[in-house]
Amino acid sequence: MNKSLRNAVIAGNWKMNNTRVETTALINELAPLVKGADCEVVVCVPFTNLQTAVELAKGTNIKVGAQNCHFEKNGAYTGEISADMLVEMGVEYVVIGHSERRQYFAETNVTVNKRTKAAIASGLKVLLCVGEMLEDREQGITDELVALQTKIGLLDIDKADLDKIIIAYEPVWAIGTGKTATAEQANEVCTMIRNTVAKIYDQAAADAMTIQYGGSMNAANADELLAKPDVDGGLIGGASLKAADFTAIINAASK
Ligand code: PGA
């Protein structure tokens, strides 16, 4: 396993936070701070902030992502946004299957797979989220559950398209709770995900796959988490809303 084969990716998931005015301020503050980053820097912002973010990110090393997209190209899906619409705006990434969408918006492994396929067909890069709930961990089924999410998430996706997919392992009990998985726990599941990818495709594909950890990652714990051999980056919620905190995580990933 050679971590240096992989691209470290630090992505901020702003969730339903920041107006356009706040978006402008945060990206303008962030851009000079992350200029020298030796990792991919992504901000996944609400749909209404995408245009602002894309404009401000021009000429910087910040990439812009959305937080969801629909699986159909167009049609009678009131309130939805297609992958092509995002691409047309200059968006490069999209978060798919975040646990909040799974919990609150009836997202399933099957719709996660459909959205993933639609996104990569349109040319987006996908941050594909998987992760167990606390009760799954307590019942000792974390590996089975996360392997299942990974397998169905990647169903019918060609090996040639895997470079457009990043898997984000986010234990649901660690999201927004201040309760981080230990670096060992995070690495253990990331390794298991990599082994699952190796079984579906092959070892080379698994070795090349960027796998992030997410769940209360912050300036204080990022070093330890990102030093783990199978943790190639982070999907950051709360700490991505403050330029200094997000920059500290980016600096940790750039080491
Ligand atoms: P958190 O969120 O960093 O606030 O725990 C992570 C995420 O939900 O992506």
C-alpha cells in the first residue's frame, strides 16, 4: 500500500450554512491561506451559493462542489437539480449519499448508486459517503454494513471511472457530535473499504482510490487521522466553516 500513489483531498461540507454574502467572505479569506496547499481543496456549498463560489474560486486552487444531484437528466422532479446543471455552472465535485440525506431524505444505497452513475456520466467527481450508525457499531456489523454501502454504491461502475470517485467514510455517530473516531477506528474501516474495492475490481484500483475520513475532524485531530496509512483526506463539516480551522486541516494533509 503506498499512500503517495493517492491524491489527498480535503473537502469542506458546508451543509445548509452560509448566505451568498457569507460565502463571499469565507472564500475570499480562505483562498490566500490555502494557496500553497499540497492537496486538493474542495468546498461543497449549498446550491444557491454555487455560482458565487465558482466565480470566486477562479484563479485559486479551491474546487467547488455541490452536496447532492438527481439521477435523471431532466424531467418532472420538482425541487431537484441535475448533474448537467451543476457541470454547466463550473461545479467539479458532488457529495453523494451523505448520512444526513440517508437519514432525513430517504436516500438508499440504490439511489446513491444511481446518483453516482449520473454524476460521473456528466463529468463530475463524486464524494461517495458511507458510514455506520452507533447502533450498527454496537451490534458489531460496521464492516458488513459499510462494505454493503460501498458495493452497492459502486455497482455497475467501470474501473476506468474510479478515478472520478472518492469514498468518504463517515461514522454517523461522529458527525457533528464532537466525538471523533479514534485514528485507529478510522483507519480500520478505511482499510476495510479499500479491501472491498480490491475485491470488486483489483488491488491496483484499490491502491489508487482516495478514501477520506469524516466526522468531527478538526485542527486538533487532523494530523493524527491523516497520518494513518489508509486515510487519504477528510470530509469536514463544522470545521470547514472557519477559514483558520479548515486551513489547519489542509496544512495537516499537505505534510
Ligand atoms: P462534521 O461533519 O465535521 O461537522 O462532523 C462531517 C460531515 O458531515 O461531512
